[in-house]
Amino acid sequence: MTSELPQTLAMAFLESQEITTTDCRRCGTEVSGVNGRYACGVCGWVNNWTEGHNELPSGDSDI
């Protein structure tokens, strides 16, 4: 079922996000994240923000 409504900015943003999965580098638990950015809920490991699959928006783009 497709919507005939015009796409909003929020809808465009969400469509550009990709759910990705990897193994935690510390404990091996499978973790999922958005665009290659991960945080493990088991041991607390977080990958560096620069390892993501795309550039983060600048602070100036926050409204």
C-alpha cells in the first residue's frame, strides 16, 4: 500500500537511515545500530562516531 501524501522532512530523514548489525568488539554480542554506529547494551562498548557509514549533520543544522 503506497501513500499519496507528500513526503515530509521527517519521512525523508527516516528513509535515509539504514539499520546495520555487527558483533560487539568487546564481548561478541550481536548489536544493531543506525548507519554503522553501535552501542552494546551488554558490556557498554560503543564504536567511534567516525566509523559510521555517513557524515553526521553539523550542529548548525539543528533547529
